[in-house]
Amino acid sequence: MVIDELIQRSPVRIFEKSIHGGLKAGEIGIVSSQSGIGKTSVLVQIALDKLLQSKKVIHVSFTQHTDYVLAWYEDIFDEFIKRKNLENEKDVKNDLVKNRVLMNFNQDGVTADQILRSLRAMIVDGGFKAEALIIDGFDFTRMTRERIAAIKEFARELGLSVWYSCTVRDEGPAAYTKKNIPLVIADFAELVDVVIVLEPRQDHIALTVSKDRETYNSEHLALKLDPKTLLIL
């Protein structure tokens, strides 16, 4: 399979269609679930889809060393190769690496302003014109309206779409509002453009769109995660 065919057939195309073409520059999306359900895998697959299209991506991790994040990319890319029989595998992989930057922060030792300055230095001063920013492992109990508004303004200014993972620590319906929005983000949900909730089922992990811009309407996608590989199907 050639790379253009892989891009066209990617389940990310269906994912983007379900949220009106995917995140635009200046928009924020959140993938939420309990720990260990597949949030990082979804974010990496979104990032890989961008990279396969020769778009630049910055992946920020707050909980995992960059070696661990790199392993996610390696494993998912290798699974793609196994399933899709991609041609010119080594050349494609080299191009992906050139268009990706991995960054790691300790959220106890760095401020929001310091993070934005580091990102700006990478994008503006370093000339790494990223189109997507992945932020994984941030503790949303530390998030404030002011902080997420600053991220949104930063994304607008630099033309970034921003995907976060959000861990829901409580179990069951009590962890979500009636609109299926995680309680931990409810106070500033209007600043978030898209909210995806991962829900474990008996033989798969379901993806639900709880918020799509101004629309709150929990709708199951025609997609799921394989519970073994955590790939979007």
C-alpha cells in the first residue's frame, strides 16, 4: 500500500468527519477516560496521521519520559506496517521522525507561562512550524479557565490545533455531567471545542463525541478501539 492510500483509508478520516473535519487551528479537543483505557493511543494515532501527511507535530508529555512516548509511536507505526503492508517503510519512518518533536515537562516544576515560552521558542525561533500540538498526561485538577484560555489564544496565534488527554479518576456516571462531560473540565467546557469520551465495553472500547463545538449530544462514533492493540478500527 502506498502512503496516499493509507492516508485515505485511515479510520482517522471517519473520526474527523464525525467532528466536522477535525480540529481547526486555534481549537482544543479533549480525549477523556479512566486511566489505561487508550487515550495516549488515540492521540498518537491522530499525530501519526498528521505526520503521514508531512505535517509537523509537537507531542508534550507530563507523565511519561520521552522514551516511553517514542515507544508508543514505534509500536503503533509497526502495527500499521503489519496491517497495511506500507511501501518504502524506512523512508516513511524517517520523514515522520523529522516532522515530530517530543517534549517532557514535570508539572510540579514548571509554570504554564514557561511551557508556552518553550513551545514558542521551538515553533517561532526554531522554525519548527507545527500544525498540531498533543498534550498528554496533564492533571486537569490543576487546569484553570485562565490557563486553558491562554492555550487557546496561543493556538490561534500560531495556527495550532491542540489535543489533550484527560484522565477521569472517579468511576461511573458520577464522574460526568448529564451532557457526558467530565466533571473535572465542566467549569470551562465552553472553551473546549471537542470532547471525546472512551468507554470500555465487553469486547471493544467505544468512542463517544460528547461535545462538538456548540453542540452537546452524546453520540457513539462508528469507530472503536481494539482492546488488545488500542488501534482505532
